[in-house]
Amino acid sequence: MKYSLVAAFLALPLALAASLKSVVVTFPKGTPDSVINQAKHSLVASGGVITHEYSLINGFAAEAPASALQTLSTQDAKYKPDIEEDKVVNANGEYAAAF
């Protein structure tokens, strides 16, 4: 009994990591910083992690649960984010295997 409980706690982070999607979230030109910051806050509050913040474009990379991404996609009608799976693309435009 004791060992099964310990095993369950050790497996929990792996289960949670498997349920996160790696995405790139970008916003239209002219999106206020407050909208982007609210999106980041809502993803983190839903169990996501911001993995990179971009400075040249309005956006960020994140790992987040699918439910949080669904909420984010409907959060703001005027500044609707574009949410894409984070993939490696080679020079021929083909998708390569993720790390």
C-alpha cells in the first residue's frame, strides 16, 4: 500500500507533462500589452508554463493543457490569438520530429 502511494505520486508529474501541448501563441499587430499579459496569466493559472517570450512579434511559446488553450482562443474577440503547435520545420518546409 505504501509503495503504491509513492509510485502514484512519482507518476503524477509524468502524467501532467504528457497532457500539456507545446504551442506558439501570436497576436495581431497592435494588440495591447495588457491583452498579451492577461493571456500569459490565464495560461499559467491553468497549469501552463511560458517557455519563451518573443520581442520582435506579439507572442510567446508555452506548454499548456488543451482546456487552457481553448479558453485562450475565445478570451478576446478583437485581438484573437493564433495558436499553433510548436514544431521544428526544415528548409524544405517539412516537419521534423520534435526533440
